Amino acid sequence: MADSAFQVGDRVKVSARPPYLKSAEHMPMLRPSDLVDIGEEGIILSRKTGGYLSVRFSRGAFLIDAQYLTPSLKSDVEPGISSGISSGSEESN
């Protein structure tokens, strides 16, 4: 599936396990692919070049190729659950 079908904030499911995961940090690290299970849901944090998406899963945020993801049937975030996405308009005091 093309990454243009996904938008920031969308819920996605892992449809196939990639050979490895890359952490979505300032200094990315390669991680074993078994940190994310097939069928596990995550929330897209940002879109990257080359069809990669930064997705927050229960065990962390990872850069994952869009070919390994499918849209989740749950289209919106459940009440009381923070997606971890900041609009940037909030000011800290």
C-alpha cells in the first residue's frame, strides 16, 4: 500500500514483520523485529522520505516501511488515550 494513504495521527496495524526495526530517535538504532507483533496497532507520528513512517507502538516508536502496515479499523483515538502527537501550539511555562 502506498504511504500516501496514511496521514499523521492515523491508527495502523502491522500486517507483516519487517526484517528489522529502526528506532525513531535522533540517533536511530537497529532493533530486532520481534519488538512489534503482527497485528499490533500503532499511531503514525510523522511521515519520512522513502515511504517510511514514524509509528508509536507499545514498546516504542519505530521507523517502518509503509508496505508493512495496513489501516486499522479503529479510525479515531479512544477517549483518554494520548496519541503523543503535539500540535506545537502549546506553550510551556
